[in-house]
Amino acid sequence: MSFEEAEAEKRRNNLPEKYETELLRPFLESLALELSRALQFFFTSTQFNEVNHIVLAGGCAVIPGVDEVVASRTQINTIIANPFANMLLAERVRGKSLLADASSLMVACGLALRRFDA
């Protein structure tokens, strides 16, 4: 299955029966382990020894439960980024669709909020 086909099936919630146990869970555990290792490297290579929050953004942040797996592994409060959390949305914007991709739209949102001086 191509990347595009897999993404479409994931969004339709039309995945194989053992997808969660055989693929998703191990992937999330691996992701959390790598993040934990990155934090340990950060702590040993800087003067900092504490992180108060982890904010997940990007494509993997939309995976249900990823924040819980990361928080459990790292013992650090973990949330999913939502740059639109305190914004009013135009009526023509589909809020549910926007929320589904919000954590992947951090850069686009930031660029849209930039001020351009002419």
C-alpha cells in the first residue's frame, strides 16, 4: 500500500484488524522511547535538568493516545499542540476538520499570523 493509500485508509478508520496491536502500539512505544532518549541527551549536554511540559506537533501528534504514551514513558505532562485553540473561526471553516490537522499546521498558522510592514 502506498503512503497516500495508507493515509486515506487511516483517515477513514479502515485499517486491518491487528493494526493497533501489531503496528500502532509498537510504533508509539518506539516514538516515546526515542523522545525519552532525546530528553536524556538534552539533560546531559546542557545545564538544564528539568522539562515542565512536552508539546507534540506534526503528523504523529494526531495519533490517538500518543500524548498518553509519551507522558507515561517520560513522566512529563504532555499535550498536543493546537495553534487554533484561542482563535475564533470563520463560519465557513469546518472546525472538526481543522482540529484533525491542527498540530500539523503550526508553521502555516505562525506564518499566517506574521505582520507584514509595507
